[in-house]
Amino acid sequence: MKLRKQVTVCGGAIFCVAVFSLYLMLDRVQHEPARRQNGGNFPRSQISVLQNRIEQLEQLLEENHQIISHIKDSVMELTDTGAVSPSGHLPFRSANGSWVLPFDGHPTFLAVKPQDCQFAAGSQSQADVQMLDVNSLLKFDNPDGGVWKQGFDITYDADEWDKEPLQVFVVPHSHNDPGWVKTFDKYFTDQTQQILNNMVVKLAEDPRRKFIWSEISFFAKWWESADAQKQEAARKLILGGQLEIVTGGWVMTDEANVHYFAMIDQLIEGHQWLERNLGTTPRSGWAIDPFGHSSTMAYVLKKANLTSMLIQRVHYSVKKHFAATRNLEFMWRQNWDTGSSSDIFCHMMPFYSYDVPHTCGPDPKICCQFDFKRLPGGRINCPWKIPPKAVVEANLAERAQLILDQYRKKSKLFRSKVLLIPLGDDFRYDKALEWDQQYTNYQNLFDYMNSHTEMHVKAQFGTLTDYFSALYKSYGLAHGSRPADFPVLSGDFFAYADREDHYWTGYFTSRPFYKSLDRVIESHLRGAEILYSLAVANARHMSMEGRYPVSDYALLVDARRSVGLFQHHDAITGTAKENVVIDYGTRLLRSLIGLKRVIINAAHFLVMKNKEFYRFYQTEPFLETDDRRATQDSLPERTLIELDPAGPRYLVLFNPFEQERLCAVTVLVNTVKVRVLTEDGQTVPVQLSAQWSSASQMSGEVFEVTFMVRLPPLGLTIFHLYNSPDSPMTLLSDTLLRLPGNSLPHRASDPLPVRSQQTDTKTFYVSSQFLTLGFSGTTGLLESIKRKDDPEEVKVEMHFLVYGTRISKDKSGAYLFLPDKKATPYEYKEPPAVRLVEGPLFSEVVAYYQHFQQTIRIHNVPGVDGLSVDITTSVDIRDQANKELAMRLVTNIQNGDGFYTDLNGFQMQLRQRHLKLPLQANFYPMPSQAYIQDSNHRLTLHTAQSLGVSSLRNGELEVILDRRLMQDDNRGLGQGLKDNKRTVNRFRLLLERRSAGNKADGFFAKVFSLFHSLLSKMLSDRVQEMTDSTTTSFPSVLSHMTNGILNHNVLALPVLPKRRGIPPLQTFAPLKSSLPCDFHLLNLRSIQSQQDPNAPSPYAALILHRLGFDCGLDAPNLGFNCTTTQGQLNISSLFKDVELQLLQPTSLTFMYSSLPLANHSTVSLNPMDISAFKLKLR
């Protein structure tokens, strides 16, 4: 009661101050002499001043209300459930049966500025072409188009180019997959090094020859083995404009499954390599092979200062439509961009493929005749049975006229008189002969066409940027500008089909084990980058750089490149051969081990209370890692902390998230006699649980210890673990086994008490202070969710289903999803065993089935960790054939045919279910989340790994968990998917109540509303209401935080026992002030030295993303102080104990720098912006 009275008094005081301020301002307005002199009419300047002041007052009132509201909510949570326990410290059960924890003494509030809510309410791009509309408009039929099978007949008038000749740029290229049917190294040895060796020789033979290259992973490997003469030749070719590096990423990244952290990181790695070794900056993007295209990639390229881009794999019906409307070139704008700042010029290739038969024009039978590698006598030929002919004097006129006809027909699909003709295919130009065949024959054609002015064409070899430059020049525009008659497009290009109903939606899930491993390593990479940068900065600040293992930087470089390599469009996609997958996995595991070493070395230095005691020994680590993986295809095993009565074990917890974190942490110990203390000696409540080896078999040697922690952002916190009997703060989990059959096992020998009962059909429930979940008594699976603050129980039924594949010749494979029919319910031979565990910190239900095991857990912790449902699904379908396992949520949410999926974890995209499309066409990639919503609720499924997702019926959301397919799907791989692993998929399920804003209750809200109405009437200013957008949507702040904690786990690092004792340790909290809660710290990346690529420079790159968020969902207590600042951030006041000596805005990949800012400057980011800054911290 005392606390409640204090809060009430405090809130009342704030309210009185606010009202009194309003009174004084209104009184001043009423007695303003100017108003009397003007007969009640304000001068414009004074109206403006008044309006600003009123807006400021409204803002303060709103913030005060929010703060009071959240303090009130916190107090009500505590008092309603009796959270100040009878003893003042111990967890206890309240009257309603839920466990209540001691209040940790940290009042929290949410203070979002009203202006920061306006972005989500009105962020609709003004686009001429919206892909949602295109998809609704098209029939997606497939009539025979003649020679262009998926298109139409193209005609032209012979005199169309009389006034303005056709400019043709033939762009030779070689598409090199860094792993597919061969490993990265095997491809390099067999083909890629020959391509690049030939390139420096053959391009030098004629200055008119051009070539483009994309994959820096291969180029860097070639560079390391090339002699100085070859390196200099390559530099000269780039300087002379004969060789262009396009995109410049480490790989040509997949765009469906990739998270934007990795998408950006592999681009940075490629660009930084180029800057250090070649001094070149890519200007144009080239993406000819990713299986569908994401608007996130367009944004990333724009932020890296590229001005133009090219894409290829787009649904054939969309290509046909764009060709018919001459919209194949457009300005690609982000859905949420109300201006044009995100616009980037994009060229879409119009035909089936990027190979030579499908790039010169609409007729592949003719184009194939101009692929001179297919000349008779070679290893490949033309499927259309008409071989190429060498271009000689006798056939020059005929050959030139034939290909010019194709050029002209292709140009009719575009708006300009400048034409792009790619000339290449996979691993082309690996023989010197092909260089001669292609370049000599084409040059003969060019010379003939250019010398015959009546043909009205100028043809030449060119690079991609040569083409774009000529196009801009023809319109008199600077690079990247919008030609007047070119459309603006918003949206993305998923799902992709290359023919018939062959939708490439299977790869959204293929090989989920490695999709999951990738995200684990990405989180470790980000955490290691941040800790390493902070450790080195602190070491420099203390003049201890020589004693810190700065050489760990080489481990970071290795991990960046391994993660970058895995973003390749045949790696993370799960579409490589089995031996290639093993090679990727081996590289990833090696990097994960290295990253854990970087993290424990940095943590060791940073938690030392007295750095003079710091000693680094390579062979004697100070900390253990949190878990270990025996092989690249095995699941992690958590580290066991062995407690000894002789003394404590110390535990370092690393929070890689940029916000303070209140959460439950679980570690494994070897005894039931355990006590956990904070750094300052306070005993914390512990929930002790069994470790289970099967549904009913408990380990007698390993136990789970769960305790609640509050961790500083990006910080390291110390806990002490003791082998201590009879601690009143250690409470045992209450465990009930619900087992099928009549015979219940005798459990006398269990080290922890367990109850058993026979399965029944009655619904059972588990509860926390914030959530109540209902479960089916028959299946043990989720049935409903009820939030404490919502009177409505929402139906959320969990179902597992199985898809088969077709019996015809076209079957599902690594790329394609071709189901035989709608999914059928998963059939189980016997009812599942179900384990119900309840306790003060978490409760969980575990259901055991033959092919999967599902754990659903809720945490009884205030804030983000306790507001969503933690779901872990372990899947093993290795005994299945041509089956795909799906998890479906069936709800009473009325979402109709619309649902939302994320693009690369960066933004949300509205999806429409179309009945005119086959089932497989309605699946989309889900790298981080998907949700359905109606006017009352939003249900979001957050994921820790990329998977395929759909909403096939109203109220449903389903995810494909794994797929095992016995055959190839005829897309070049030559294998099925038969190397499945036991895979753990992790999710968070978040149910939120929708509203028109942050609702307020009670007297304060009514008074606030009255004043708001009064002020609005005075200024005749209409209040803009929150409205649902048709194409743009954003997660709430809570949803962003939920995704962050799911994807960035707390790392528990035990201190290894030392014979000479453990030196004093202390918490490391690197931030002076919290980041605004709509800022995500994407990375703090040490920049490599220009002299030594395996050593850091004195600089680090800070990459920040300002999140767009929806205020139209009820905002509960997040467990930490959450404020927004309208995008303002003072970086110099961000970091503690180090000095900011340089603050310089840069492009996203650090290749373009603005003038340095004053170190105390405030930087500003618009919502959704990603910005990079070069820092010098010391």
C-alpha cells in the first residue's frame, strides 16, 4: 500500500503541474494585447508560436500520461497479485494460482513521442506500379506465345530507328556459383581461376573488349594466388573501364531467406576488399540468379551508393505484363517511402533465363546461334538443332541482319533506344578458345553493323555501367535519376515461377538445419564484433593494447567470409549437393568456434575489475563457451557447470541486445543443491528442474537451474553459483506426466518429485502473471491464449500436417514445392506422452510425437520475455519419403485473405492469398516473422530461422518445418533432399490487442481528451486518426523487442576454476545512456587495416537501423525504460569509459564518406533508415 500511495502522489503532482502550465499558457493567450488590438485575430507568427507550444504541451501531457499509466500498471500488477510477497523476498503462489516474483525495484516506463507514431500511420509510397495490384490483376495463365513461349509476338517498323539509332551494349559475363554441384574450392580449381587468368590476357588483347565480374569471394581467392603481374593487369583493366566489378558483394546473395544483417555484412566484406586491393567502387547491381527478388536488396544497394541495378528471376507472367506495358525498367521505391529517397533505377531482364539463348531477343532458336561456344565440335550444342556459324565475310550481312532483328524486337519492350544484351552463362570463358570465339565473332558483327549506317545501330561490347550511363545520357540525366516517363514501382518479386505451375517456394524451407545454424552464427558474429570493438577501444583507452589478443581479428574476418559465403543463392537456400552442404557446414562450424573464442576473450578482459591482473594465455582460456557442437551437423550441447562445496563457480552473462533485458536464464548444473547470487551478494529466486532424456526418463546427474536476471544493454553481468543445501530461494518445479495407456511407471528413484496420470481429453491450462494457455488433453498441443489484460480468450489451435508430392513426372525437390493435394493431418500411431512443468519462473508443456517434439513455455517474468509464448519444435523426418511436415495455427482472427510476412527481417510486406493460384504459389519466405490480424488482435509468429509460410484460409497461419524429397526437380542440382538432420526450430508467438492508439482509462484520460479537443477547436486543426494501411504495416515496439530477444540469446559463459583463484570481477555496462527503443544497433564492426587484412585499424563502423513501428497495438510494460527521440541520437554520450575521437557519416559499406561531424553532434535518422558512421573510439 505504501508504494501504491507514493505512486499516486507522484502521478497527481505531475498532473497538477501539467494542468497548471496549461492554465498559465491559456491565461497568457487570453490577455495578449495584440489579440485585443486585432479584434480577436492572431497575427500569423503568433499563431504559429502558439501552435508549436500547444503541440509541445500535448506531447508532454501524452508522455506524462504514458509514464503514469505504466507505473500504475506496474503497481497494479504487483498489488493485484500480491507481488510484495509475505516474506518480502520469496516467490509465492497468489490466490489465482499463478506464481508471483519479488519486485526487483526497477520501475519502468514506455514514453513514445506522438510524432514517432505518425510514420506508421501515413507511410504509403506513391507508386505508379504496386506489385500487390499487379498480382491481383494478372490471370497467371500460360498461353503459347510463339517463339517467345511465355510472351507474345513482337513487331516493329523498319524506320523506327532512322532518327535515333539503336545503341546496343553486349555485356560478356560469367556466372560463378561459390558452391552448388561442386564445392567453392573445387569450382575455383576446375574453372574460376582459369576464367580470371584468361580474362587478364584476353581483355588486354583489344581495348574494345569488356567484361563484368560479381563474386568477390572467388576474385579474392584468385588474387591471393595471382602474381604481381596479373594483379597489376587486373587493376589496369578496371582503371581503363574494360573490367567492371558489379554489385561487389562477397557472393550474389539469396534474397528470400537471408537476414538483412548478413545481406549487408557480405556486401561490406566485398566492398572493403575491393577498396583495399583494387581501389574501385561498384556502381551497378547485378542479380541474375537469386530465385525471386526482395525490395530490401534494392534499399541496401541504394544505401551503399549504387545508382542502378539489374534483376532476372521474376515470375514469367509478371515479366510478360511488364514487357507488354514497357515497364521492364523502373524506379524501385520502398513501400514505406512517402518521398523518393529510396528510389533506385532497376532493369528487369525480360526472358526465361540469363543464358545466351534467352538474352539477345525473344527467339531462343536464333539467339542460340550467336552463342559461339556452341559452334560445331564443342561440348555443348543448341537444343533447337540449328548450330551457330562462325561469322565470316561470306555470311556477315545475313548474320548481322538476323541478330539485329532480335535486338530490335527486344528493344520494343523498353522505353529507351539503348539496349542491354548480356552474353554469358554459368562458368563461361574458362577456356581461352571461348574468349576468341565470342569476342572475335561479335566484333565482326559490330564492325559490319556500325559501318552500315542504313542499319541505324551502334553495337559494341560494354560493361553494365556503360549501358546505364548511355541510358541516362540519352535522357540528359545524372546517374540514378528518374527518366520522365519511367514508372515508380513498389513491392517485391516473390513467389517466382519459371514455367507452368512450377513455383520455387520449396527452398524457403529446404535444409532448415543449416538455415537455423546460419542465424546462430550471425548472432554470434554480431555479438563478437561488438564485444571485440569495445574491448579493443577499452584496451587502447587504458594503454593495454599490447596485452589484449588483437589478433582475434583474424577470426572475425574468417567468420565474416564464411557467413558471407553461406548467403550465396545456392547455400542458405538448401539447394546444393550433399557434399557441398557438408563443406558449407564445416566452414560455419569452424567460424562459430572462432567467434566463441573472440567473445570469451573480450568478455575476460572487460569483466576484470582490476585490469592490472589481466593475463591472456592462448592455451588457458578464462571462460568456457555456453555450448558445444561435436560436428557440423549435430545439435549443440549446453555446457555443464559443475558445482563444488569448496567454493563458488562464477558465471558471466552476455546480453548482445542493445536494450536492457529482464529475462529468465537457464543453465545446467550437476546437483540439486544450488544457490545463485548476484554480484553484490543478493540471493535470487531459482527454479530447479529436471533434465529429461526422453518423455519419462529423468537424468540423475544433470539439472536445469533457471533464474531471473536484469542485464545491461550489450553488457556482461556476473553471477555466483554455490553448492548450497536447503536454500529457501531454490524452488522445485512441479512436474506432471500425462501418459497414455493404463500402466503408469513407478517413480521412486527420481531425484526430483514427479507426478503421473493417465491422459484424458479434458483441456488443461498453464498460467503466468501475464498469460494463460489452454492445451488439448488429447494431443498436448496449444488450443488458446488469454492475455491478462484482455477479457477475450483467443482460439489459437496448433495442428501438424503433412504434404506429399505429385505422382506425375514433375515432383517437389530442393527448389520446387509441388504438393499432390492439400495437407492431411499428421497421423500418430499412439497418443503422445505429455509433460507439464510449472514453477515460479516458467511453465511448459512438452508433447512427444514420433517425428517431432514440441515444447511450449511461458516465462513468469515482467516485460518482453513474459509477454510471448516460447515454442521449440524438434523435428526428425529421416524415415519419411516425399513428405513435408507443416505446423499450422488455426485461430478465430478474421484476417480474410491478407497476411504479412517480413522481407529479410527488415520490413513487412502484405501478402494476398489468391484462389486463382495453385496452393504452392501462396507460400512466401519468412526470415523473421509473419502475422495475421483483424480489428481486435494481431497474432505474430516470430522465427529464429527462415522458413516458408502461408495463410491458406481465413484465421490460419502455417509454416513448413522440414521436407524430405527423394528426387531431383530438374533445375540442375541432380539430387533430392535426403540428408535431413534432427532439427530444432525456435519461435515466439505474440498475441497483441489492437487499438486506435495507446488507449487511456480513468480521470486523467478524460481530462486529457477534453483539453485535446479544446485545443484542436481553437486552431481548427483536425486530429488525424490512426488508419490501417493497405500495403504497409509495421511491428509494434513489443514485437520488435520480442524478435530481438529470440534472435540474440543471452550467452552464459562459466568462468573456469583456477588453482590460484579467480581475480575480482565486475559487471561491464558499456552504454552511458540507453539507445532509444526504436533504434537497433545492427553492428559495431572494427574496420580492417589497409596494410594487414587480418588486423584492425583504429576505426570502427557503427551501423544503426531506426525501426518503423506501429503504435496501434496496446503497449504493455516492456520491463525496461523505453523512450523515443524522433530519431535523434548523440553518439558521443552513448559509450562509457572510452572517448569518441571521430564521428564521420559514411555510405552503408563505408566506401563513401561525408565530412566528419563535431564529436558532440547529434545525428538524426528517419524511420526505417539504416545509417553507418565511422568512429574512432579510444
